[in-house]
Amino acid sequence: MVGKKLVVSEVEVLLYYIRQKQVYVPDSFDMRATCSSCHLNTFFCAQYKEFKNLISAGEKWEDSRVLQFLQGGLRHGIRCHDVDTIYMPINQPNLHWYLAVVNLKDWSIHIIDSLFTARKKQERIDLVQPMAEMLPHALQDVGFFESRPELVEYKQRTFRIVYEKKYPQQDGSDCGMFMIKFIEFLMTKDLQIRDCVQAKMDRFRYNSCVQLFTHGCRKRAKIYQSDDE
């Protein structure tokens, strides 16, 4: 992890650790928010063509893997019915990591990119577009609108996508760590996003290694207990 780009397996471990911290120290976190696996948007993209064909034919699209994530649990975070914000990691394979923030209250997806560039803007948006169109259908399948009747007006609407410009920027190969820290800082009550800067990335990487090692030791000592890990 230290000194190189983060790969999918490392990002998944760090996301899982954030979800675990939310369980163990809930007072420090926004409990109306959760973070998903980086595989979730991959599922949307892989199914997008089939989705378009089914919808145009008047048929139903469904993916059990997507529904499992939305229904929550220790491996998948708080269920979608109980949150207002879902932080979704986006991976351009072998190129770049960035963050999509799903705001369920105003039906928007905000792209937060540590390597903002007007030239790449549409490319980033295009990778999120399948989720913007498919997520409303998946939410309907898990009964989201029955538990959130105040949002039923959005039932048939595609999410609005906003490409943000105001977040800290990288000047190295730390897009994965920037994305992880964006999620952690935005979900944690006492952290300020302006402190998520390039100069601190090496320290963040080392701290993450220490925290994961400590978490593993506490699990072995049965200080933390979870049969679902």
C-alpha cells in the first residue's frame, strides 16, 4: 500500500475498515451516510447495455449483487433505506480513482475528483451515467420508496450528475488514497475536507497500515467481535 497506487483489493479493505469504524464508534460518524464497495459501479457499467435493451423492450432489469449492496449489512454498510448519502468509489481500470457521492434527498450524484480536468470531465461523467439511470430501478426493487415516501416523486427519474471543482487536488499518483480520505473525512464529524491535501498523503498511507494492523490485533484479542467478517 505504501508508495504505490492502490489496487482494487486494497481499496476494498480500506472501505471495509471505514464501515467497521462506523459500527464501533458511531458517535464520530454521520450515521445517515454509508460507503459502498468499489464493485458496485462496476456492476452497473457491466449491466448497462442489457439494462437499456430490457427497459426499451418494456421488461424488468434486476441484478442480485446490486440489491445485496443496497440492503446493507456489515460487508455493505448501512442499508439504503436508512441513509441520505452513499459514497461510491469509481475506478477507471488501471488509470484513476474518484468518488461519486449519491445524495438521495435531492436525487443528485456529485463527482469529487482529486485530479480535476475539463478535458476528462465528460469521461468521468460517462462512467457514472449507468449508475444514474439504473440506481432508481434497483432502489425500487429493494422497497426504498415504501420506506421513504417523501422521495417517491423521484421514482422514475435519472439522478442528476454534478462535477465538482472545489475539492483538494493531487500532484502525484495518490488518487486512490485521496478518494479513501475524501470518504472518511466527509463521513466523520470532526474531520475537515480541507485537510485532505497532497502533503499529508504519505502520512495517511502509513496511518492506514497501522490502523489496519491494530484492528486485526483487536479482532484476534476478541476486543472487536463480528461473526460476519
